[in-house]
Amino acid sequence: PFEVLVVGGGPGGAAASIYAARKGIRTGLVAERFGGQVLDTMAIENFISIPYTEGPKLGAELEAHVKNYDVELYKGLAATKLVPATEPGGLATVELGPDARLSAKSVIVATGARWRHMGVPGEQEYKNKGVTFCPHCDGPLFKGKRVAVIGGGNSGIEAAIDLAGVVGHVTVVEFLDVLRADEVLVRKLKSLPNVDIVMSARTTEVLGDGDQVTGLDYEDRVTGELKHLDLEGIFVQIGLLPNTEWLQGTLELNPRGEIVVDERGATSADGIFAAGDCTTEPFKQIVVAMGTGSTAALSAFDHLIRTSAP
Ligand code: FAD
């Protein structure tokens, strides 16, 4: 059995496995797709000390760094069930489908998240060509340009306020006839000169010239009329779904499905820690996932020295 088994091979899992291996303890890492969400992005400009890199390059470097250490890697395998230890110092089991399982004295879950998509024509085709999901990451790419933010919840309105300071013009497109974001955010948004809000609007299609987004079509849900916006960027902010379905009933999750963790990365189960986008950590970013991944590994080590027989 492993002393630390990391589930997830994004920035959070990579950092956790390196921190664990550097303690000289037996460390394993299982990842369905090593690299995680960074593989789906191009420009990364907020990975501190590296002014510019690209997702696939960072993903490959994460793997090379992990391989510098004695970490047993299982790629292309998905965890399907977690069974925590039944007694202090016991073994937890991670099932990988019906026939395979790994056991460990401590487990670090870093299975990340995925953005909810609109599911309209053009969205997939223009991903990273104007359609984007991360305002902190991609806002500056649209300096002076026109963008839409899809979604009027807190993340959508925060994104719109944030973007209004960077881009030329922001249109918020909300499906419902109310904005669900906090009143203070809505007031702030409405005070900005370069923001429009369209309510009761169902986005129907992302349009482009083959290379880049040029606009978006939506249906006015009150009149049924089809309308068009000319713009260069579309920020989709309709939810981030944590990859925690396999943990339902095992670990405490919040109503959004995020693993509830404390400031040490400890979950509701003894010996099980979690890090990165799959947790209640509010900010979903590469450096944050790495920071919480290293915290979880140091906490797991602390747990091991307290529970292992002398
Ligand atoms: P992830 O990166 O989501 O990795 C999760 C890992 O777990 C993957 O290896 C996955 O295959 C694996 N996994 C999932 N389920 C299972 C399972 N059941 N069993 C085994 N393995 C499993 N952040 C920035 O800081 N700067 C940026 O510029 C930036 N741009 C972004 C652009 C895009 C398009 C996207 C989608 C995100 C961007 N982000 C950016 C956010 C950043 O990528 C995430 O915050 C970060 O990757 C989270 O790391 P993580 O390790 O928690 O999870």
C-alpha cells in the first residue's frame, strides 16, 4: 500500500505528489488525464514568475517534474469509489472500476472541475478563439474589445465588473428575468458606464469567421424574437462542476458538490485530504491549486506521523 495516494493529475495533484514524495514516503498518483484543465487552455499569463506559457507546455512540465521523483504514476485510470479507513491508522481504498483498487494510509483528492457549457452551435468550435470560461485568465486578451458574459449569477456579475475595467464593452446575457447575483454586485454593475444587461435571453448560437468569434445570437424569451450581438469575446459563466460524483455519500460535499475542506485541506473523513478546484476553496486558479495541493500533502504527512506505529 501507499503512504500517500493522490487522485488527480492537474496542478493540484502534481504539487501534492511532489510534496509527498519529497518526504521520502511511498507515493502514488492516479490521473484520468494527466495535466487536467491546463491542457484545455492556451495562453497562461498568471503563473507567477513565468510571464507567459501555454497549457500543453505547462501540462508536460508538470508531468516531467513529477517524474523527477519516486512517484508511481497510473495514467488513464479513473477512480470510481473511495472507501476511507475504518479505524485510525487503517488503510483507505480507491477503486478504479470493478476489478482494480489501490490502498493507502492517506488519500489526497485533487480531481478538479469542469466548466458547464451552453451547449449551442459554435461554442465548441470557437473555444479559445473568443469563447472562454475564465475571466481572470483571459480578460486581458480582450483589452478594448466587446465581450458578452453569459450568466447573471455571482460569478457572471463578478466577471462582468472585472472585465468592464479591462475590455471596451460588456453585455451580460441572462436566461431568467432576474439577476441571481448579490444585490451589492448588481448595483456596482449597473453603475458602470460600459455595461449593458440583457434579460430573458436564451443564447442560441456562437458565430464566427472561421478563426475568431464575431458575435452571438439569442432569443428574447418574452417576445420570441431572434436578436444578434456583434462582439469579439464570450465569457461563459453558468457554473463550474466539481468532479466529485464518485465521492457522493463518502465525503461531505457542499450543495454545489465541492468537497468541504478546512484550511489544512482535511475533509470529513480521517486521513482523506483534498485540494484545488474540487474543493470549497473559493478561487479556482493554477497557483491556488498548487498551493492547496502542497498544503494537503503536508497535512497528509502530519497525519501519517501521528497515526503510524513507532
Ligand atoms: P484539474 O486541473 O481539473 O485536474 C484534475 C485532474 O483530476 C485531472 O488529471 C483529471 O483527469 C483528474 N480526474 C478527474 N476525475 C478523476 C477520477 N475520478 N479519477 C482519476 N482522475 C480524475 N488558471 C490560471 O491560474 N490561469 C489561467 O490562465 C487559466 N486558464 C484556464 C483556461 C481554461 C480554458 C480552463 C478550463 C481553466 C483555466 N484555469 C486557469 C483554471 C485552472 O486550469 C484550474 O484552476 C486548475 O487546473 C485546477 O487544478 P486542479 O489540479 O484542482 O484540477
